[in-house]
Amino acid sequence: MLQPTHRSSRRELASRSNNGIEVRLFWSPDDDALAVTVDEASGESFELVVEPAEALDVFEHPYAYAAFRGCLAHAGLAA
């Protein structure tokens, strides 16, 4: 299982914001890991560690990937 990347050394590769939801794509040079984070204005958030081949698709559709992985229930978010 992929582990969350270290936040201190991460570099933001892309970001987008709409309707109080901020989505970011990060790369960690320490371990060459990629992650997509979602932060909602309500304070809810989640992070998905992704493979390079799926990074942009997860960035564009984070809720679909989170639902598929079962992450939304753990984050207290509804699909």
C-alpha cells in the first residue's frame, strides 16, 4: 500500500479551486512520490497517494478515485 508523502519536502505541481474546494497535486523529491490533496471550505480534507500514470486523472477526478478506494467514508465525506 502506498503511504502519504512527507509534507515538508513536497513541491506543488498543479492546483485548482472551485466552489470552496481546493485540489492540489504534489510531488515529493525525497521518495519520488505523488499525491493529490482535496481541502474543502468546510474543513474536511483527504489525500490520495497516486502512481505517475494516474496522477493527472486523479487530480481531475479526486472524488471518483477516493470513492473507489473507500477514502470518503474515512474522511467523513459523502460520495
